Amino acid sequence: MNFKLKFVVFICVMISSFGMSCSDSGLSDSDLSSIHNGFRGIKWGDEFDTVSNKIVLTRTSFGGNDREPGYKILSGMPLIFEDVPVVIYFQFVKNKLNLVHIYGDKNNKDKLISTFHNLHGKPKIYPSRGTAIWQDMICSITLQENLADGGCLFSLLNNDNYMKLTGRMMRYY
């Protein structure tokens, strides 16, 4: 092959490789479509009053890094995830639903983790020991696998809603 033809082939290969490597950065590995719009009929960004008219919430000291109060669901929503008993918390920022936290105690931890794997596929990344992240372009789920009490915690969020409410950028893996 002459030099010009080799160069054209090289450029075509580079362009096609670049296009493949940049397409969604592989963010479609996990199926998070069930939480794209919200969680169990509650939409991301719904106001506290709208949510509290549908389900009974109680304020807790649970709040995570955002230091916004967490609200434990007492009734009005099943307190099981698939067939695993859980505790569910809603976290609001600027009076709007930002995060859903699903806690599994040490007796249900393994079954809950297995359920998330079955529903959403393999996590996108394990950024640190005991932490896994499922992510697509719309939503993210973070697992904290080793809580001090032996349980685990899943945190679900809509990426755009999170960025809008907190002013923080999402890290896409």
C-alpha cells in the first residue's frame, strides 16, 4: 500500500475507534429505567407537601453528606423491595425530592444486594471497597455495602434533578 492510502486507512480506523469509545461512555450497561422518572409513583423533584399527602413520613436525623433531613416512610408505600423487608428514607433538598435511600439490615443485606444485581445488572464501577455504583445517563444508584451495624444502604437519584437541586456536578463513570 502506498503512504497516502495507509494514512487514509489509519485516519478512518482512528475516527471509528474514537466514535466507539465515546458513545455514552458505556453508561448503558445497567438498566435503571425503572427509576428514571421517580420511585414508586413519586417523581424526582416532587415537593415535600405533595409527597407527604401520599405517604406518612417522619423526620429523622438521617441525612447523609448533604445534611438535609431524611424522612423515614412509615406507611403509604410497601416497606419491602421485591420480597426483601427494607427501611426507606426520602431526602429533600430545597423542599424537593432529591434522593431515595433503601436500607437493608444485616439479616437481609445479602438478599437485597442480590436483588439489585438481578434488577439492574452489574454495577458500573466499584470506586472503593464496599461501594458500588450503577449508572446510566439519567440515574445513579450507589451501594454502601458495609455499614457499621452490618446492614447496607442503596441511594437512588436522578442525575439532572440532583445537579439542579444541589448545584453539584455529577461524576459519570
